[in-house]
Amino acid sequence: MKVRSVKLREAHKVTANNGRGSFCSVLWDQQALHLVTASSSDPSISIHDPLLPSTAPKILRHHRDGVTALAISPNSTCLASGSVDHSVKLYKFPGGEFETNITRFTLPIRALAFNRSGSMLAAAGDDEGIKLINTIDGSIARVLKGHKGPVTSLAFDPNSEYLASIDSTGSVIYWELHSGRTLHTLNGIAPDTGSDLSVMNVVSWSPDGETLAVPGLRNDLVMYDRDTAEKLFSLRGDHTQPICFFSWSPNGKYLATSGLDRQVLIWDVARKQDIDRHKFDDNICCMAWKPIGNALAIIDVMGKYGVWESVVPSSMKSPTDDVPNLQSKNSNGLLLFDEDEQDVNVSGSLSDLGEDSHGETEAPCRKRLRKQSAYEENFSEGGSEEWSLPPKVDSRKKMNCRNKESLNRNEGLRSIMTSARMKMQEAFQPGATPAQPGKRRFLCYNMAGSITTIEHDGYSHIEIDFHDTGKGPRVPSMTDHFGFTVAALNENASVFANSCKGEKNMSTLMYRPFSTWANNSEWSMRLEGEEVKVVALGTAWVAAITSSNFLRIFTEGGLQKHVLSLDGPVVTAAGFKDELAVVTHASDCLPSNDQVMPKPVLTLLNLSFPLASSDLGAEALENEFILNNMHLLQIQKRMEEMAGAGLDTTSLDDEAFSMEVAQDRCILRLIASCCNGDKLVRATELVKLLTMEKSVKGAIKLVTALKLPNLAERFNSVLEERLLNEAKRTKQKPLQNSVAHVAVNKTLTSAEKINTTESPLSSPKLTAPLFTKKAKSQEVARVGIQKTEQNQIPVLDDIEKEKEIEDVKSYEEVKKFGEMSGIQPNRSSNPFVKSSNKEANKLVENQVQSHRPSNPFLKSSIK
């Protein structure tokens, strides 16, 4: 199994706690733009920029003692912190402005958690009581008591029905938010952490809210049922000591566990097996999965933090695909009452049921009750009180059933309407064959080779073959976890895409090169609510045409370069080298041979591009990159129009420069993101787009600081090539003007040094253009000769060898110059120039005398 190193940086100074260190916290904001860290031995909170980890973090210093707990609201606008100083504080996020001390305890705080709507904050610690706090007015809604030890972790159920808590003795309690009563108490199911303050027992709900994960007593992680608290299964691997922390991936398909053996294991939950692991120097006490990317933030007991990139292999399903979309039913009431449900006639009192429920007693099996038939539900209304169902669970299930029935009706109506119309030609991939259950099919067949797939045991097996086995690379087969339906192939790479899947209706695009200088050159993009219909490949580019009639162009490194809107639905497409052919429908098929266009509705839209979800999770930066490019093109067009009209473009020059600076800054942040995501090919493509030399040097410093010597060498090559090209262009400019300098110099000998009289027209910029303007006076011509002579030696020093062969040509230009300007020196001085202007000769002879030495570069054949 391949093990990658994870670089850790010091975030907090930690004092040794009997050699154990201190408990430290780390969490992401919802957009993954910031990382927040804290330590129980440091009173400050740090807000880091994950794209630029070398930059200094923002520090919040409001606690008087170590910070033991952090929580961030679901909309990432509010940060909560708990401390050994007994206080819970709220801050604005990400600015960090202090808001209020929302509550205080008599003992240190150990755990904080926001509910799904952000209206409620749960806080607990060594006091053994759990406070439910209204974040709007700061009032205490309820205090839950039942633990016999310090509470170390809290977790709100994603459906906003339950709260789970665990204490240092390893006991777990299910609380019902609807009534505040205890539903289940599971004593001693987790390790007893005792007085070790560097370790905290934790609990966490799966993203879909169906299971609760708790560290087990056999160095494993145990899953319990949401409603019955029954043990479902456990994840037991190579941890040799108890698990001290764990974190769910955003879609709940994967889990990361850290143990006191200093190992971190990554689990495929469905398969119940670990897929990767990493050994660290110290215990990892806290982890947080990146909300919109394949990365895991970690921090150890010594206050060092880092980001483990590409946690899940690219061949497996992304940890952000099919994230459950659970909507909180009530966001304005802390007790989470539903107005409709308060009038429901339920026999018995829920508060009566919960009065004596703090001990070992277990609530009835709610899961079995939800499976009762309609007859049993009606019968239970007249039965005993202990079998009455709380209205929230029942209404939630009924609501889901009603939604499904409505959806089915809508689908039926849509299918009837579709069948009544003429069927439009569906999109197809060139060289692909239809899917047939249990049989091999072609995803792609072209002149280079073929891509085939066959389904087996719920997964597909993909093979790539080239017609010319001696020329094409040997590509190993791969297991397809995405269910790809279209593919494209050329000699250098392959690209795959699947149809929309999951609750978010996501379609995945994946690119796989066959050979590259970078280790991790594969990349993938996810499109929500948009299905990839056709893909194509060319020289260093990838194209994907989607159901939204978008043509998306990517570089081979995965940079989103262009998003174009097509005139109609795509039929097919094919790419070759630098060309792309796309076939689309001109219009919809209407049997009545006419077109009905409804009146459009005006809608306000944000100025942003519909970009795919990048594997870097940097959609905001990619959108800024494309917008800046668009603005630069607009400025350039306006400058050309103004220059054509003879207007001054100085103001636009300043605007263009400011935009180029902003674009370089955006590109540097994208490069940092690529380096952190191990996308080195994409980083190399980006550095070539930097405008200023200073920016390229900054990129070199960045990758050097990230210890990427191979990439730094490539960046240096880009810089050297750019400097060489600029030097060539700079050298060509004096060469163009040197012809005039040498031509004038040919008319001079060591005895004839021209020094013109002082003139207000004298300017160092008067050079070669004098040869092409016939209306210049003698005086202007003399000034031109003088300035040419003054600059002669430096110019000729640079072009000595290049201009020796130009002597004859220079003579013709000298002759032409003499005819235009009327300057005709004495024949005895230069036999090639006619002598008729005595006054000019006299002026030359009187004012020359030895300002400049004779020209050593004149050939004797010209004298």
C-alpha cells in the first residue's frame, strides 16, 4: 500500500502533559477556505489559509486559558470556542471579531456543537450538565443532566431530532430534543480516558443520520442504530491501541480513525475494510474531512497540523459525491417543535415517559414501531402509553412517502407528455456500443485503440487496448467504481464520464494520462445537476459536452479553460490534435411544424461561470481566473479601439496593469492549491500564464518552500525561457535603428567630426526615422547627425560583427540621406558624397574638432 508523507506545521506551542501533550482541535469552514486550530495549552485561536500555509495565520486572543473546544455554524458565519477558563465565546467568521460571552460554566468546557440550522449551540464539560443555548438571544433553553463524568463530545443528529453525548467514563446518552428526555443510555461502551487530557472520547452521526459511531473497547469503531441504539457492526483493523478520534467523509462512504498507536486509518465503510493508513510521530487528537474536496485536516497532541491530500484513491468514488441533502424542518425554534404536530392527539405524555429515564432503562424500539402496519398504528391509539409514537418521527416518514408519491406522479405525467412528441436523436459517443447486461461493451473504438467494460459483482472492469501494440503504451486494467458510460482515447491519454447519480444528481468526468513526469497526474471533475453526454480528446486538451448544452474545455492538467454555450442539445463530438468537431440539434422536434416560445421570465443571476466541481475544491479561484481573463480581453479591445481613434490610452494601461496584478495573484493561489493537491502538471500550466517576472519568481519560492524540487526546476526553466525571449526582443530593437547610425557614420572620417550648434530641437530620441521623412530642414538633419554620432560607439560595440556586411547597403542610405537633407561634404573627405554645400562643410570643419575619435569599424574600401 502506497504511503505518502504528510507535512505538519506548528500551529500552537504545547507544554508536555506528563509526556502526553495536550488536546488540540482543527476544523474547516463550509467552503474549505479556512482552517481553524486551537490547543488546550494555548489561549489563542488560529485561522489559517490552507492554500498558503506558509503565511501567518489570523490570531484570536480573547480567552485567559487554553482553548479546549471549537465549533463553527453550518453557514460558516459564526465561530464558537470553549476554554479551561469556563467561558464560551462567539466570534464573527472569518473576520474573527469578538461578539459575546454566550455562557459560562463553573468548570472547564470540553465540547461544543451547533445544530443543523445554527440556531442552537450545545455546550458541556466537567460540570456534567449539557446546556442548550439559543444563539439568537443567548438564552439557556434547557440543561440536560444524566452523565456521571465530564462530557467530552456532543453531536446533533442531522435530522435535528436527537443529540448524542459521551463522557470520559465511556458512557453514551441519546437525548430527544423534542422533549429533552433520555432515550437510550449505553454505559461503558467506550474506553475510560480517565485523567488523560490529551484524549477525548468522541461520538459522531453519519451524514445521513442513520448510524451513530462510537470508539469501541477492542481498538475498533462501533456503529449503533439511530432509533434503537442497537449495535449494527464495527470497523476493526490494525489499530493496536484504542481509537481516540474519527471523522466521517462528507458523503459518509469513508471514515478516518486515529488511535493511540499514532496510526490514522482510512476506511471504506460499506466494505468494512481499511484502504489506506499513515503512521505519525505523535498521536493525532483531532481530524476534519474537507467539505468539498478529497483531503483530511489533522492535528497532533504537540500542536502541529497539516492536510492529507488525496486521501481516497482517484479510482474510487470521491468522498464528496452523493452527499446527503438533509433539510432541517425547523430553524427558528430551539425546542424544534412543529406547529402542526403540537395539536396531534397522542395518548400519554412524552414528559411523563422521560421522568425516570436517566438510569439503565431503555426506550421502546422506535424502528420496529415505524414498521407497524396501518392497522397496528390505529390500534396503538387505544393501547398502552409506552407504545405511543412521538409525532416527529411519524410525520417525517409520512412526509417522505408523500414526496415520493408526488415525484412518481410527476414522472408519470412527464413520460406521457414525452411519448406524445417525436423523439429527438439522443447523444452518442463515437465508437461506443449500447449496454447489455452481463456482456462486454465498447465505451470507445477509434483508430488508436479501444476501451471496453464489463460489469461484475456490482463493479465494472475496464480494459484499454491499442491496435499497434508496439507503438501504444501498455495500460493496466482498472476497476470502475463510478459506472462510466462514455470514454475517449488517443495515444497519450483517456477520459471517462458517467451519467448523473445520487441525490445531488452528480456526473463525474475523469482524465487518465498514460505517461507523465508528475506522480499524480490523474484528475476528476464533478458536475451537479448536469450530465456529461459526450467527451473528446486532443493535443493537451479535454472536451466535455453536457446536458445543459455547455461545451467545457479543460487542459491536460485539469485547468478549466473555457465554458461555451451551444445552440442546441449535443448529438456527438470528436477531437483530433487541435481540432474539435461538435454536432448539435438545431431545434426541438415538434409534430405541428411550428415553434411555441413562452414569454421569458426575468431572472437575476450572479456573474459567474458554471464551472465543474474541481478535484481541488477551488471553484471560487477558478471562476475568478476566468473572469479576470475576460476583463483583460475587454480592456485590450477598448485600447485597440481608442488607439485606432487617436485617443490617449494611459488610463486603460493603468487598469490593465492592475488587472494583470490581480490575475497573477489569483494564479499564484491556484498554483498553491495545485501543489497541495499534488496536481503538478496543472501547476506548470498555470505558471506559464503569469504575466510578471516577479510573479514567476514568487511561484518558484512557493514550490521551493513546499519542498517540490522537481516542480521548482520546471518553473526555473519557464523563467529562463521567458528571460531569453525578452533578451532577443530587446536586442532586435537597437538592431533596427543601427542601420541609420552606421549610415551616418560612413560620411565621417577622422578629420571630420560634426558637432552641431545648440538647438532646442536636440533630443536623444531622434535617430533612424529621419531617413524616411523628406520635409526635414538642414538644421534638423544636423541635429540628427549629432545625436547619431553621440550614440554611435555604444551601439556599434553591440553589433560589430552583425553590421560589417551592411557597408555597401549603408552607402546607398548615406547617399539618399545626403540628397534629402542637402548636406554635401567635401569630396576630398569622402569621395562617395557630392560637394556643393560649402556652408555645411564650413560648419562641420569649424565645430568638429575631436569630440569623438575616428570610427574604428569603417572599412577601408569605403574611404
